[in-house]
Amino acid sequence: MQVSVDRDRCCSSGMCVMNVPEVFDQDDRDSLVRLRQTDIRPDQVADVRLAAELCPGGAITVTEDEPADG
Ligand code: SF4
């Protein structure tokens, strides 16, 4: 799974950083979200999905990996 963020939609609430600090961070200068990683490990999937659901700005997008052929 991949995660991406739209900094134009981020309102700096910091909820994602509190919930999944290993994935999300806030910029020291403008407090907008930054990603620490874009590839999400299986053990992080549930937390990242929840962070996307709870984001008040709708700034977090999760994308499923393409299924392997075969
Ligand atoms: S939860 Fe959403 S609005 Fe809040 S800091 Fe994270 S990306 Fe920005």
C-alpha cells in the first residue's frame, strides 16, 4: 500500500502525527503534514487507513498496490 498527502488540504491538526508518528510528520516551518515514508508495511496498514479516515482535511490518500499477475 502507498500513502500520499495533499499539503494544500492539510489544516495542521496533527492527528495523523499523533496516531502514526513513524509515517507522518509535521513541517517545522509551516506545521503542514510531511511523510516519513510512502510505502506502508502490512503492520502499518490499519493505522494509516484510520489516519486517512480521521483526517479533518481529507488530505491523506491510500492506494492499494497492484495485484501481482498470476
Ligand atoms: S490529520 Fe490531516 S489535516 Fe491533520 S496534520 Fe494530518 S494531514 Fe494534516
